[in-house]
Amino acid sequence: MTAEPIGVFDSGIGGLTVVRALMKQLPHENIVYYGDTARVPYGTKSPQVIREYAAQDADFLVSQGIKMLVVACNTVSAVALDIVQKRARVPVVGVIIPGARAAVSATRKKRVGIIGTSATVNSGAYTNAVRQIDEEVQVFARACPLFVPLAEEGWIDHQVTMLVAKEYLFPLTLEKVDTLILGCTHYPVLRSSIAAVLDPRMTLIDSGAAAALEVERVLDEQDIRNPSKQKPNLQFFVSDLPAKFSEIGERFLGQKMGRVRRVPL
Ligand code: DGL
């Protein structure tokens, strides 16, 4: 058992939805978060650049004395998990495999949809993970890049978001998927608009929530849970000015976040 923090990183603010899921699942764990707000978005960049940034993000968190590392960013989990694992020296959990597992258990018709950034979709990481778990499952992927700025703008139940969701998701409904992986940190914030344009029987999979269950499993397996039952210590670091991160971040996190410090990489 150990009180050291769990490190969580993302390309920016979106990973706070994963922190929220972690806090719900593991309310006594200390967390240190790094959001690379100066270089977000990662989802439109090349795998090479994403791998370089991911290595720097991971190194910063390792320097903070973490006991475990969570790659909240779907894009990084899709194209750079191996590089993070090589540098971390602590257990690493990404969001792709937990999300894929949850989708395979949920689908009744063995037809799964996945939405994410262009880099995530182009990597084929979710499709490969699902097919590795159950090769009979058919996977249909669609990049939805406009969802990221809409979530950051706070247009949660907005008409424009609904229109964009209809446009993006219509092809997936034609494929008759019964389960949809929200394969991007920002999408849980838009869950109501996404659900509103889909069949009400569609199962939506939040890969961050699935990853939180995996984090719990690893903590137990390694016997490294925080023994303290005190209120946990949450620390937030970003690479650009903290003001906007704090303002929008509270919407993603679902609570006040306190002090945010700037550490450029
Ligand atoms: N955090 C990214 C993800 O989950 C979305 C934002 C970005 O493109 O950097 O894929």
C-alpha cells in the first residue's frame, strides 16, 4: 500500500473526464494531472509528433514520484502507449483496451461503433483491440474532430452540437451498431447530445470510466492502494496559462479544482 499519487496526463483539458471517473471509482487516491494545453490538440497531429510529446508528458509525471501512470488521452493511448510504457518504470494504463473490453461485453449484435480524433481512428487501435478480444465483432469507426471544440466551448445541449452529432453519427446508425465507444476524452461531456441522436437502446461506452476500473484492478493486483481514508490531494499542472484551464476544467471535472500550476515542457 502506498500514498504516492497516480499520474494522469492528457493533451489538454479533456483528461479531466478521466480524473472524474477515477475519483468516483477510487475516492482516496492522490492524483497528479498534467495537461499539455500549449500543444493541444494532439488528435490532428502525426503519430511521430504525438509520440515525442507523450514521452515528455510521461517524463514530467514520473519526475513527480508517481506509483502508476494513466494515459487519459485516447490519441496517445492509440499511437504512443508503448513509448510511455518504456519510460514510466511504473504500471501504465491506457484507455483503449479497457474501452474495447467494455464494448465487446456490451454488444449484443457484435457490431460496435467507435468515434474519436482523426489520429485515433486512423491508427486502427480500437478496431484492433476489439478484434483481438473477439474477432467476430465488426467495428465501424468515424473521426468526429468538431466535438472537441464544441465541448470546450460548453455547447453541451446546444442545437449546433446536435446537428454535428447527427451528421457524424448517421453513417454509424446505418451500420446498425448497438454499442458506441466514446473514444475521446471530450465526448463524455457531450454524452446527452450524442445519445439524443441515437437509438435509445444504443449502449454508450465511456473509455475513461472503463480505464478507472482497470486502474483499480492494477492497484489491487500490485497492492499499492492508498491506505489513507483522508480527502485526497489533487494537483494540476499545465503547459500554457492556467486561467482558461481552471474555468473550463471545472465543467469536465464536475467540481472546483483549486490551484493550477504552469510547467512548460
Ligand atoms: N485528448 C484527446 C483524445 O482523447 C482529444 C483532444 C486532442 O485532440 O488532443 O483523443
